[in-house]
Amino acid sequence: MDRDDLLQPTLAGHQTRPPVDKPWRVGSQVYVAFFGGALAVGAIGALNARTLRMSARAVAAIAGIALAAEAALVTAVVATDTDEIRIISIVAGLAAFGGSYLLQRSPDRVYHFHSDDDEPYESLFGPGLIACICARIIEGILLFGVLEA
Amino acid sequence: MSDTALQAARRYIEIGRHRQALESLSQLDSETAATTEARRLRGFAFYGIEDFDRAADEASDGLQDDPQALDLLYLLSLSEERRGRLGEAEAAILAALEQDPDDAELLCQYADVLMRAGQLDKAARVLDAAAESDPDSPDVLGSRQSLAYLRGDNREARRLSEELLALDPESIRGHRMLGVFDINRGRAASAAERFGEAVRQDPASELYAADAREAQRMARNPLWWPTLFFTRVGVVASWVGAMVVIFGLRAAGAATAATIAVVAWLALCVWSWVVPPILNRLER
């Protein structure tokens, strides 16, 4: 790319962030991963990625990682016939969080580094709790169905 | 009288006393106050006190008289960037770069606008071009430091911050970045010192003052300390460590100790999840 190409405008349609549109702390999502598992942290990560204005591809990647971790959980439970489902679910959740964290880290830094707001983040407590409860119900139904089949 | 007031305003801006500069400029007669130079000085003074709307207005008005004025285009880009109008900030800095495409300071400003928009790869290429033009520029070093941090390359960002402070021990960017690293590692007292140094260099900046206030609150209030411990150890390391301890105790047959570890761990997790937002609300 020569100098002329480099100095072509690429921000013409850039939208200003509305003040109410705040993301969640990426680090706090680890609690959702621990208590809610891969599905919960995937949902929270994908929603946060949208708030951070990440590309559709990145949002899909976060959701994909969470689904892959959940699939691995189901496979491990079926293959090993283990009783330690809770532990495997936590491991799957933390693995999904790891991928999601790496994808969100740079956009989150761009947001936080340039934010003038005293409190630039929304609390994850409410949405995280809802995500944990919903994901545990879905995961329970999923595992019950698989183990019964 | 007008010449003296302009000179005084110029001097006040050089030493960071923007309000006094505005007072001097308010003494100008109407004819001098409408000149490009007076608008330029007023614009930079407004920018210095973080009144970005009026800074942009002054720059735009000045550009109507002199559309090619590089410093006004630069000021307009700075002000529009801080207002969040990144398309306008880009247009202004590109208009300046059209006249002088090799100016490292202008290229760094363009890179800063791109970084704010999240276009980090293009920002890196712009900074490469700036470094070609002026390899020893502290502006390039400062922008490279920000870029490394935004990309998640902490080691490189820290190295560049230290290099920047070796070149200029009063560098606000250098102190702020090392303060950010300190706070990210749970070292609130050290971060407060770093941010305090940035505030001393630029007392008008509300951003640096807010950083310093937050770090001081965290360092002084013991209710923050469990959260700082978490931050200091790191998210991944703390969770891996907790799992190793809990399951290690369980595997060793120490069920009671494992239960205590689980309870302590969960209490710490819940604390660091619930308490910081409450403290943030109470302390403001």
C-alpha cells in the first residue's frame, strides 16, 4: 500500500457512540463462565462484542467457540459416563471464556482507553445472573436428553 | 495593547495556562479578535480546557478565512476526535496531510484518530510512514505505545512507555500508560502516583484527574483490597490456582479443607463482582 492509498478516508460513516451504550467488563465475564458455563459466557460475550461494535464475524466466532465448548462438554459426558458433569461444565465455560476474552480484549481496550466516562461499564450482575440461570436450564435439558437417549 | 494581549495568550498556552490565555484574548479589540491568529489561540485555549465544541468552532471559523492553515486543520481534527466525530476528525487531518504528507505530527494525529475508531492495522501502517519521516519523533513513540497497548501487547507497550519516559521524564502518555499497567495489576498506590504525575503535567485534563481519583480511592479504601488481590494475580492465574487448590485438596482426601477453599473462593468472587459497582456509586 503506497502513501496515497494510506491517506484515503476510511471513517466517513463512523458513528458516534451513544452515551447510554456501555459494554460490560470483559474480566467480569469469567464469573458467568464459572457459574453459567459455556452457553452463558458465549451469549454474554456475543452481546458485549456487539456493544463494542466488533465485526459480525467476531461475534459469530465468540458464539461458535461457546457452542464448540458446549459440544465438547456433551461429548465428554456421553463418552466417559462421568458423574463430574459440574466440573466439566466449569472447564468448558472457562475454555469458552478464554477464547471470548482474547477476541474482545483489543476492542475493549480501544473503548476503555478513549472513554471519558467516570464509570465506562455497565454492571454485569443482572444480565450475568439471567444468562447463568437460562444457560443452566438449557444445559440441563440438553444433557438430560442426551443421557436419556 | 492587542499585540501584548496576543503575546501573553501565546505564552499562557505554551505553559498550559489556558484560562489565563482566554482572559488575555478577551481583552482584544473586535478587529484583532476576528483575525486568524486570535481564533487559532482561542481554539487551542478552548481545547486546553477541554471545551472541544468551542475549540472546533474557532478552528472552523479560522479555516473560512484561511482554508490551508495546517495548525487550524490539526486543531479541528483534535477537537472533532475528542467530540467523537471521527469522520470529521479524519477529513480535517487528511486535508492537512494533503499539503504535507510527510509531517510526522500530522501522521501521528491521523493514527490516533484511527486508533480511536479501532482501525489498528491501518494506524500501524500510518505510524510506519511517520517513523520513516522522523525516526526520532517522541510523537511516533507515544502513538506506537498506545497502539501496542490497544492490541493487547502489554510487554511492548511497557517497553515503549519506559523508552518514552527516558526521552522525556515528564511525558504524560508515558506516565498514564504505566499507571494503567499498575492499576491492571492491582497496584493502586503506584498507579495513583503515576496518574498524579500526569495530572501535575496537565492539571486541566479531567480524564487524568478522574484516573488519579479512582486509583487513590482504590488504594485507600480496604473494601477494594480483595478486588485488587484478584487483579494482581490475574484472571486466568487466579482461577487456575483456585481450581488446582480445590481439586488438589479433594483428591488428597481433605474434603473439609476443600469445602472451606470453595467457600472462601466463592466469597472472594462474589465480593469482587458485587462490591466494586456499589463502591463506585457510593464514592462518587
